Amino acid sequence: MGYKITIKKGANKMGYTNYWHKYNDFTESEWKQIKEEFNYIKEVVGFLIKDESTDDIIKFNGIGDNGHEDFYLNREARTPFDKTYEGQDVSFDFCKTNEKPYDIVVWHLLTFINRICPNFAISRDR
């Protein structure tokens, strides 16, 4: 397909980021809904992303120059044993997108998860 994506002027904000706190493992039912929603997103705007997901991980980025940092979401929550430095909040995660086109995929998925998992907190630099 001949899709051309143009980044809006002024979008060169290297730090533009989506944030979330994931406190618990997703239940089987929640994960099934999340994966189904992600599959729906791919049907609609899959041309925006390079998907590298597995059964228990959703991982994607934009394509080529329209990529920035990988979005990475694991079915299981991190534990205190996963800490890499003292005082780390293992529930906290983020994805810097630089407001590139795949940002809409990241934000859509996060808002969907927040809707079905109220204990899943989200925010962004907007």
C-alpha cells in the first residue's frame, strides 16, 4: 500500500512520552481482551507499526524513521526481584514516541487497558 505518513511540524520533542503503572498480572480474561484489541488496532492501522509480539508480550515500534522506542507490555507484572536499582518503582513503565505516528497505537492501547483494568494508571506528556 502507498501510505505516506508525515510528522507534524514541531513534533521533534525527543522526550514526548506515554506513562503507565501496572501493579498486577493481567488475568487471563483481561489479557485476552487486550490481545483482541491489539489485533483490531493492527487490522485498522497496522501499517504504522512493526509488531514483534509473542503470546505473553505485546511489543511494537513505528516503522523506519517513524519509529522511536519500543512499546513493551508483559502479561505479568514485575516483582521486587526485577529491580535494577535501589528505590525503583517496578510498577512504572513508559514509552517515548516523539509523537511519531505510532503514538496513536500506544495511547489507544493504554486507554483501552485503563478502561478494563481501573488499577492500570496512565498519563502522557500532552
